[in-house]
Amino acid sequence: MKKLSTILAVILSLLFVLAACAPAAAPSAPADTAQQPEAAQGFKVGLLVSGPTNDSGWNAVAYQGLQAAIADLGVSGDCVENVSAQAQEEVLRNFANQGYDMIIAHGYEFNDAVTKVAKDFPNIKFVVTSSSVAVEPNLAALEVSNKEAGFIGGVLAGAFTETNKIAYIGGEEMPPITDAADGFVAGSRLVNEAVEPQDTLIGSWDDVAKAKEVAISYIENGCDVVLGNANQAGLGVIEGAKEKGKTAIGFAGDQAEVAPETVVASSKYDLSVGIKFVINEALQGTFEAKYYLLATKEGATGVLWNEALKPSLDPAKVQLVEDTIQAIVNGEIDVEALIAAVQR
């Protein structure tokens, strides 16, 4: 690994080269949601998640987003957790038939069911997260950038590895998971040109034992930093790192609480910003059936440090991570361009 004091200079010089081949601008970001319209009274929101809301990760951030909307916007809301693929359509229709004003399905895996059900209830607003599928007149897509969340996870792993071997362990094969994996590789290589990032998918969202087994296998082959992006199964990655005395990077929620001595930081995926935005759009009468994208500039992605461990971390590495994230916010780092430039 290069000396940390020289890495940022290398980053900036690289970015000037990449700027010329940057992709087209992403869809416009959501605006401020501070105003509370009177229409919030009686407005009901239904949320579906595929796993438990206490997973300290993917499903938890959606539930926390709903709770933030209830507290900050004055709406009411309910959540159904552990919704299987077979039950998706039934739960969606139950919410619709009970008069909910907006139904939010959390995850790309709900695409087909939401698209089908939304057609039958044109006066209800539907939102599917981690997706780009939007269908007139009432189905919107809301994505917190998986590429940027994965990229920041890679920045953390690349900064804190000592062996220069790191691993990303994802759930099932779908764009949100593979996009984050691509970001992980690009982010790690940006801050550490000597790093050897590896990634794999376990094909499950809830097989904690398998995720732990895969994490331990990577660790036994020299990886000293691992990141799990597999919903509940991701907890197994942290368990593996804890058992072997290695470092884990959390994903989505603040996962330091899962293993306080193991998780140095988590790559943030804050869905509350987006959930409050789409609800507020509906309350204001400006909701559109379109693709909404949020990322680091909007505060939806970033770093959640393990505050108990942070004072003991190498301050140069902490500064490297924070400077890199600030460069993303300032537009000095184009994550899309860096991902496109990475050779896999």
C-alpha cells in the first residue's frame, strides 16, 4: 500500500483523466422534505420487507425510514416483515384493499409483484426501492445508490487492510448487489493500488451459517477485511470476522452494535431520506411515477464510524476515508466513471 500521505494526490490526478469519459448525469436528486403539509393527517403508508426488521442492516433501514416519516411528517404507517416471494402479491393487495395511500416494497425482488398489483389500484401510489422500474401513472422507483454505498465500503476496506486482501460477500445475484460489488472493487482500488479485492455471492438472504463459512474461508486465505451485503445473512460475515479476530465493514445500517470490537465502520445506506421524500411528494401533490436516485451528496450514503473504536484507529486512514467521501460530495470524484474504468 502506498503511503497514505501521497494517495489523495494520486486520486485527484486520476480524476482529471476520468472526467472526460464520465457518464451522463444521474436522475435529479430529491429536494428538502422539511415542510409538513396538512394532508399528512390520515395519510397511511404500508411497507413490505423480505426479512426481519431487527437485522441491523437492509430490512432495518427500511423500517427505520418508515418510523422517521411517521415522526417527521405526521403520517401513519405499518410494516409487514419476512414477506416471502410467494406472499408478495397477497400482502400488496391486502394493503391496497385496506385503503393505504402509499405502499412501499423494499427491494428489487418486489419488482414483478408491485408492477402487477399497481395496475389494479391506479389511485394508490406504489414505490419499489433499490430499483429503476417506474410505470405510469402510480409506480415510482426509489434507489439509494448501491454503487456509491459499495464504493464507500470498498474505500473503508482498502484503507484498513494490512494484507491487501479484502472480500465482498453478497446475497443473491441482482443489480443492487452486483452494483455494490462493482463499487466495492473500484473504491478499494482508488485508495490502495496494491489491494486485491475479491467478491462472491452466496445465493441467499438468510443463510447466516453459509455467509459465515464463506467469510472464514476468505479470511483463512489471507483476507483481513470482509464486508457482507446479504440482508440477514450478512450478519454471518460479521460473525466470521469476529471469530477469526479480523475486521468487518458493516453495510446499510450501523452494524457496530453487532460486533463492537470487529466492525470498525459501516457503509451507510440511509433510506429514510428517500422514504420521507416520496411521501412528502405525495402529500404535496407532486408525486411522479419516475426513478428517484439519492447518494452521498444527499446524505443517503456515507460512513457510520464505530465511535467506540474510532479513537484507536490510525488517524491517517480515518482522514483518507473522510477526505475521499468529501471529494465525492464536492463532485471531485465521479464514482460511475471510476467503476466503469475498473478492470474486473
